[in-house]
Amino acid sequence: MIAVAAGVLALPAAALADTGVSLAAGDAPATASAAARGCPDGGPVTGRDTWFFALPDAGRTFVSVSAQFTTTSGTATTVSTAPESGSHEASVTTDAGWTLIGATATVSGDPADGLAFRLDHACPAAPPPSPSPSPSAPPSASPIAVPPSSARPSASATPSRSAAATHVAGAREVPARPAHAYASATPSASADLAADGSIPRRVALSGLLIGAGAVLAAITAAGLILVNRRRA
């Protein structure tokens, strides 16, 4: 029923149609590194490529996007996304190294000649972090060479009192007299010999006196005998 009010003809509003479109020619095939043109905040993502699509017609919005890729092993696969309502941009994420070979999308509005959407740019994956080097073992401490201690004379090297108390006289051991005994004893030729074997001066002088006394005594005795003979 058509209602007329206040001279205005009111008709039911026609629902807006959705249209299927394809990726612009020349945007595929493509790799993320070839289409790289900066990354948004938070990118790049380690091990993941991100692909960004855009609608040149500002009067239309994305309803859905399906992108076709070839994986690094050569397998064909499709990745789909449904952007937020009213968005002129859409993005999909894949494993690093995949190749975009085509894409289709559903957009708002009626069909139009030459209608297409574009691969705006891509954000290549960040390389995986380098493995942390394993902690190296601490160097072993080098042994410190300790110089041998100077040889000290053993107790057996020092003559003991018992060993010093005797000296050998011929084949018989005779206890040695203490030093003070030599000081008080009468000098003798064997006891008063000097260290070099010579006779000390005082010993020689004593011998001369004794010899002179003996000669004098002999002369006196001879004189007495001569006197006695004359008297007889």
C-alpha cells in the first residue's frame, strides 16, 4: 500500500546490496618482503607476515576478505577475515615466507565497473631471536707452583753431646775431657800443640828453661865430683 501524507509520497527504503570484488591486477603474486612498507605499532611479529588491504572507494566498506597463499612447502591455502563494520581496511596474518597469489572480498554497495581493492602493504615477520649463548664453564684455576722449601739440617746432622763426648785414641774410645780441664792441667807437648801442629811459644820457652836447668845441674855435679877427687 502506498500512503500519501501531507502531499509526500512515502516508498519503502530499498536495502543496500553487497558486491563481490577481486584484488587489483598486478598486486599478486607478491611476498611480504616485496610489499613491505612499514609496520603498525606492535609490529613486526616474530615468525608471522601481516598483509594489509584497502578499498579505494571511500563510499564502500569491507564485509569480508579471503586471500589465497602458497605456503613455503608449495601448498595453496586460503586465509579469511571479517573486518570491523564500516572499515575501509582489512588485514590477514600468515606464517613467514608465504606468497600471496590472489584475493577476493565482499564490499558494501552495488556493483560497479572497475571496482577492485588493493594490497596496500605488508609487514614481514621479525626474525626469531638468537639463542642465548650457554654460560661457559669458569676457567679452572691453574695450579700454583710452590718452590721447595730450603733443606734444613736434620737433628741427626748436628753432633750430639754423646757423640762429641768421646774421641778416638788409636783403636780405643776415650771420653773427652771438658774444656776447663785443659785450662787447669799442666801443659804437655801433646796437649799444647797448636792447631797447625806447631809448638806454642810458651811451651818452647818452658822446654828451654828445663833444658838449661838440666845442663846447669850437670855442670854443678861435675864440679863437685872434681873437687872431691882433688881433696882425696
